[in-house]
Amino acid sequence: MPTDAPRAPASRYRLALILAFVSGWGMSAQSRMNGEVSSVLGAPAQAAVWSFGSGLVLLGLATLLSARVRRGIGRIAAALREERLRWWQCLGGVGGGFFVAIQTAAVPLVGVAIFTVATVAGQTATGLLVDRLGIGPGGRRPILPSRVIAAVLAVAGVGVTVSGSLGEGGLSPLPVVLAVVAGAGLAMQQGVNGRVNLVSRDVLATTGQNFLTGTAFLVVFLGVQWLRGAYEPVSFAGVPWWAWWGGCIGVVFIAVAAWAVQHLGVLVFGLALLSGQILSALAIDLAVPTSGHEVTLVMALGAGVTLAAATVAGWFARPTRTAPDPSTLVKG
């Protein structure tokens, strides 16, 4: 297992932070899109298969048209054969598939803002562990007080955000708990996908591998439903045109994550991403509120606490200038 990771160059660190933040806006839009498909179909699993399957089709076309993507896939296969890459490191898509399945089921019940902030608890706590164990591509990152403070602040943000709704008795705790578990799966996904990307050296190849395993997981899940007699065919009539594009946003997110995690680590990437999610989720719920789950002052306060967590983590993890080692200087 790798040792403590060096910090990324400042320019790449800043770019990775910006991309993670912007991706967070896209993920909130994806939450609303997938939630709308699930609400119309009345079948969260089928909606999740659509989200992952449509992304997989796009990536399949990219593989057919791009020799670079095919070479990246070949490098992944070679690394698996040579055991430079473990089989479980290629299962990041399972975490993503589980997240989308929970997302499509929970968003219609709790709204985008509560779902988004609830994922913070699982994602930040697990991100701290993933970085400490060196599961991600950047090697081990120590559990410093600043990182613990950021994780605790994020969890506190979850508690503040959902406290008002829970107190009113208008919110079932189960979707919130599942959102926390889904967030933990995302942190693991980001870590292992970053390792796959180091091998493939192509973000679309990494993303394609991720969508393949995620789609396979969801298809197996549907198969289990069918065997139990719980599967029912659905009609896609009535789904608004704007709700079909969740899979496309997912492709962009996974590609960004596979690259950015190498420079930020899982915890900082996750909190930068969630900062964008929080702001956009509140904006979406304000502009197009989910019935019964309008934005309140308490939710806004919880979002502010979560943003503070991202700021703490990003500030202490930023690259710093160091004086050159005198032994390496050329003497005239």
C-alpha cells in the first residue's frame, strides 16, 4: 500500500477544485432528473437502469469511435491480468449504481436538498477512511485534526438540515439513512476509480468501465425483482424531455472524479463537489420545489455548516510553497 501522498501542484489543485465544484451543480441537476423519471414511472430501479444504461450507450459509442479509449480499456485488462490492479478496484460502478438507485427513490420523497446533504455524512466519513487507508490513487493521507473537523462539520450540517423536517413528522428517516449509505458508496467509488484511471490513462476508458459494472449491478437487481415477482413493466410516457439526461451528466461527473481525486484526495474532492451540490440543490428546490419539501431557514443553515466543512478541508489541504533543499542547488 502506498505511503503518504505528495501534494498536487497548485495549478492542478485549483483546477481540480473548480471542476469538483462545478460537477456538484451537475449532480444536483441529475438528482432532480432521475427523481422525476422515478416519480413518473413509479419504479426507482428501472429509472436507475435508464440513467446508467443511457450513459453506457454513449460511452460505447465513444469506444467505437476512439482508438485512444480502446487503448485505455486494453491497459485496464492488462493490469488485471498482471495483478497490478485488483478485481475489486474495478467495482466502483457498483457504488455508483447503488447511489443512483437510492437517488431515484429518495429524491421524490425528501427533495433534492435533504437528499444531497444527507449524502455528506456517509461520503465525508468514508472519504476520511478511504484517504487514511490509501485506497485512492494519491496514497495514504493522515487523519489530521483539520480533516476530522471538516468531517464533523459536514455531519453536523446533515443533522441541522434534516432536524426541522424530522421534528415535523413529515419525513421518513429511511430515505435519509439510505442516502448516507449511498454517500459512503460514492466515496469508495471515487477512490477506486482514481486508481483505475492511473492505469488506463484515459478518463473515458475509466468511466466506461465504471458504467459497465454499475449497469450490470442494476440489471442483476432488476433480475432479482423479476424472480421474486416484484418486477412490473413500466411505460415511459409522461416523462418530461429534460428528465432524460441524467446519464449524460453522470458520464461527465465520473470522468471529472477519476482525474480530480488524484490531486485532491477523496475527502477534499467530495467536499468541494458537495459545496456545488448544496448551493445548486437549494437553488433547484427554491425554483422548482418538491411538494411538501420546500427550502426552510433550517435547511439553509445546515447547508452553510456543510460549506464551512468544505472550506476547512480545502484550506488545510492546499499546496504550499516550500524552500528548495540546499543539497539540490547547483553551486557556481
